[in-house]
Amino acid sequence: MKRWSATLLVFGVCSAVVHADVTTVQKTTVEGGAASMAPGGIPSPVMTTRIKGSKGRTDMDMGPTSAIPVNMSTISDAVAKQIIILDHNQKTARVSTGGQKPATAPPADMPAGIEASIKATGKSQVIDGMKCDEYAFTTSMNMGQIGGAQMPPEALEAMKGVTMVMKGSLWVTKEAPGASEYMAYQKAMSAADLAAAAMGATGMNMPGMDKMMKAMQGVDGLPILTEMDMSIEGSGQMADMMRQMGAMKVTTKVLSVKTDSINDDVFKVPEGYQVIK
């Protein structure tokens, strides 16, 4: 579950705005596949992203009834090229800088674990009163190559040959408050290599993250609705077992976008937290 939360946080890091105080709230729901088999179902996390100038913070709320003990936040600074991941349960702040390679980096000859592509379809629809344009995307993740210090060798070995494929639609708008700032910050985040820094701070490897970030640069607007189908491809016992669970559908919807002023203290490490670099 730490890997799931780390992935959410990375995408949260990429959902920020600059030059204005902007707060976005989005909710993710998961249906089918492993979600339908989990006791009580998979929780529907709500992510709140607050941006002030070059700094951003994303908080993830798994809900009061969640059995997953996740209580984490990310603080990003595109100018300082720095990511801080706060673990509120452990009261720690893990700091990582853009451009740094994680200690658990894969060998140079290992193929990238992520392949991603995204392109405009020319379709549009009105969502919450805003004109949204569609981008179709495809992402594949080699599960045996995106692990890290948090995955034991036997788990990585079991995941060899397993590929998670995600296909769907991303509906974006230029009419929401802070849309232009969002697009500017996306480019700043990519230039600062902060997505890789976020993974480094969690102790996870995601080789190929740069390809995903470059693909996201082609999105011209603020994402309002994302609809994604996740399926498993590959061979081996683990792939066969995961396929039997069926495909999952993941939907992420922006609930609100506000431009209220944000206090600077939001972007500071809380007192009493252990800083780990």
C-alpha cells in the first residue's frame, strides 16, 4: 500500500499551480478488479493541492473508515528543486532534491520501467460548466522494475514479466481558475526533475518517470476528469493471478478549484518532525 500511496503523491506533485494562490480538491474512486475483492472495498482518497508562488503542498485523505494507515503530504518547491514528503504517523520529513538519483537506482542497462504517451483527440464536452478537451493516454509500467528499498528481492522476482497497462481519457480545461498557472508549473516541475525526486524520497524506483513527465507537458489545460482502465499483461504465475481479478477502473474528479489566499506556514515542515535527507 505504500507503493500505491507513493504513486498518488507523485501525481499530486504534478498537480500544482504557480503565480497565484490556488487550491484544488480531487477525489479518486476505484472499481472492479482487486477493489471488488478487498474487504470493505478500496478507499476513495481525496487529495487537496495548495499552491502559493513556486511552492505546492498536496495532502492525501484516505477517509475515516480506511484500513490503510496512510497519512502523508508532499511539499514541493520548483525554484529550490526540492521535495519534502511528510509522514504524519511517523512524524518524519524526507527531503529529496531534483536531479539526484535514488540510492536504489536500477543498473544503467536495465530498460525503462515506464512507457507513456498522450495526445489530443479533438473531442470536447462541458463539465461543471467548463469546456473541457479530451486527451487520450496510454501508460505501461513494468512492475518488476519500479520497486525499491521497500520491496524485498523475492517480491521483485515475482513481479518480473508483469506489466500494468493504463488506458483512458483526460479531460482538461483552460477556463478554470489558475489553469494557465497550472500549465506553467507543470513545465517547471519537469525542468526541476521533481517527480523523480519525489520517488527518491519514498525510497521507490520508477525508471522512465521522465517519459511520463514529458508526455504530460503536451496537456494544454487543467485536468478536471480522468477516467482510466487498469489491466495486467505478461506471463508467469503472478500475472495470471492478477489477471483473474479482472480490470480496474479508476476515476479522478476535481471537486473544487479556489483562489483564496494561502498561509506560508502550510509549506513548512511542522515542528517536532525528524528531517531525513
